[in-house]
Amino acid sequence: MLEHQTLVDFIKTVAIPCFPKNLRLVDFLKETSDKNGVVELLIQLPFPGNGLIPELESQLKEALVAKWPSQAFTIKVVQNLVAYETKAGVAPLAKIKNIIAVASGKGGVGKSTTSVNLALALRAEGATVGLLDADIYGPSIPIMLGIPNAKPVSEDQKTILPISSHDLEAMSIGFLVDEKQATVWRGPMASSALQQIVRDTQWGDLDYLIIDLPPGTGDIQLTMAQKIPVTAAVIVTTPQDLALADAKKAIAMFEKVKIPVMGIIENMATHICSECGHQEAIFGEGGAERLSTEYEVPVLGQLPLTMAIRSDLDEGVPTVVKQPDGPIGLSYRGIARQLTANLTRLGKDFSKGAQGIQVATWAPKK
Ligand SMILES: Nc1ncnc2c1ncn2[C@@H]1O[C@H](COP(=O)(O)OP(=O)(O)O)[C@@H](O)[C@H]1O
Ligand SMILES: [Mg+2]
């Protein structure tokens, strides 16, 4: 029987290119056991990683078979998504493990587009996910999720039930208030509406709640930081200088209120022509990378400006749902994994409560 430590020492030396950056597979090899001569490796992922399993299996298999050709192996991958600590002083929400705010300094950069596809990508990777549209001044998630006329109901006259769409739990300020009315609200009113909607929605048990914030760095964002237990933030920007300047303000704001920024998503990084497939960097190049270097915040990924992303949302069937294995779907899913992998930086041990078991087995050919 191969010793656990022998496998640990070997796996340390193996490159697993599909694994998220900055994480080592060996750190998540929890156990090695012998099941009637078959060596079973138990791998416990700290992020939702359904899309990773086939590649992980084949990359690991290749290495193990080369090293121990006559040994049979099973790998068991379990997923263990924990709640990370948030700032002291804000009471956590009982049913929500982690709240991730999606922010941008500037409007129109694709914050809602990113929020919706990111939430669905986390779902596709195996997490339970809620999505809250908190953009009081321009709620667009009901349309993007294909539920523009949904009316949430209340069973107890105190709390409201989220609407289910594409296997997400969704709530939007747009379901509850008239947009024309909300646009004249002042900061404090908008902020208290946001707090209320987060707390008064009857969320189920969620691994992640994604909040699509209104653009900007004003009152609403600050109140949220002080009153809602946000685990981390993600910044959406385009490569354009104007958007980057505002993204900087957003990063600085989160730093000030001590909400860790887990990464930057560069949207509309290039334009892909739907006729000929030609790519062009119409908003400039390398912007997010420069921002990343300056603020030491990683770039989680890039999305092109492409017709399908827009038209799928207009139809209410976002690209991640329509083509989960297409290039755009895979990009969002890779971003979702990297984002949640980066949360492990927040430090918490992830040794308990695994779920979502998947098994791959291989034996040497006789
Ligand atoms: N990568 C993209 N490719 C094509 N269209 C996009 C992309 N990102 C956003 N859009 C479109 O741009 C518009 C603005 O995006 P949206 O997500 O609503 O921005 P924000 O929430 O930042 O105001 C929408 O019509 C959306 O469909
Ligand atoms: Mg929006």
C-alpha cells in the first residue's frame, strides 16, 4: 500500500495546470486509503469545481500511472465550501455562507452582465447561489434572468420569497419598487432599502450570494459595507482609461472599509466580430493588468465584447446557461473557480463538512 506521505511528496512535484492559480492540489489531498488493493485519494476542493473534475482526473491520472503503472487508483473529489469571516460587528446572515459584491466605479461596463453570468457559473460549478440585484437606479437582472414580470410573494407579511430562475434564487429591487420612483431616492433611503431587501428575503441555504451593486462609490456602497456582512468584492471594468480611473476609486473605497477585493474582471477586453471573428481591442489593451499591478489585486479573467453575451441576456437565457461549455461559458466558469479559490486567502480551515461527491476510478489494463 502506498503511504499517504509518499503520495503527498509525489503530488507536490506534479503540475496540474487546470487547478486555479495560487493553489496547490497537494494542499487539498486529505486522505489516502486502501480499498482492497485500490488506492483511494480523497481530494477536498475549497471551491466549487465541477467543471474541473475531468481535467483534474486526467492530469492526475497521467502522472500517477507514469509513476506507478501497476497500481489501481480511485480519486474521490468532494467539495467543501465554508463561510469565511467577515468584518467584526456586522451580524452574519444565518443561511448565507458568503456574500460577494460585484462593483464598478462606472455604469455600463457590464456589472450586471457579469453578476448574472458569474452567479450562474458558480451554480454550474456546483454551488448553491443567490443573486441580488441591488442596483436601485437601474435594476436589469429580472430581464437578464428572463423573469421581468415576476412578483415575489410574502407568506408572513414580513419576509419575501426569492424567485427561482435557472436554478438561482433571485431577488431584485426592481421587483419591489418602481424604477421611476427609485431614481429620485436619496442615498439614505436607497441604502435602507438595500439593507432591508438583503435581510428580509427568505434565502435558502446559500454558499454564495452575489450582489449586483449600483455603480459608483457613494453612500449606498458605504452603508452596505457597514451594515451587510460582505465577505469580498469583485471589480468589473473595461480596459478604457475612463472606466479604469473609476475602478481605482472602487478598489480604494473597499480598502477603506476593509472589504477584501478578490479580483478584477475585465469586460469588453476585445471586440469579436460576429461576421468574421476578427478580434480588436477597441477599449485599449492591458488596462486591467496595470490596475492589478498597481493595487495587487489579481485579474480573474477577461470577457470579449461579443454579440452573444448581449443577445442571450436580452432573451433571458444567459450565455452560461445557453452554452455552458462554449468559450464564453467556460471563461465565466473559470473566473468563478478562481474567484472562490482566492477566497481561501481569507484564511479559514476547510477540513469539515464536505459535500458533492464525485468519483473517478482507473485500474491498470490486465
Ligand atoms: N461582454 C459583453 N459583450 C456584449 N455586450 C455586453 C457585454 N457586457 C455587457 N454588454 C451589454 O452592455 C450593456 C450594459 O451592460 P450591463 O451589464 O447592463 O452594465 P452595468 O450593469 O455595468 O450598467 C448591456 O446591454 C449588456 O448586454
Ligand atoms: Mg447594471
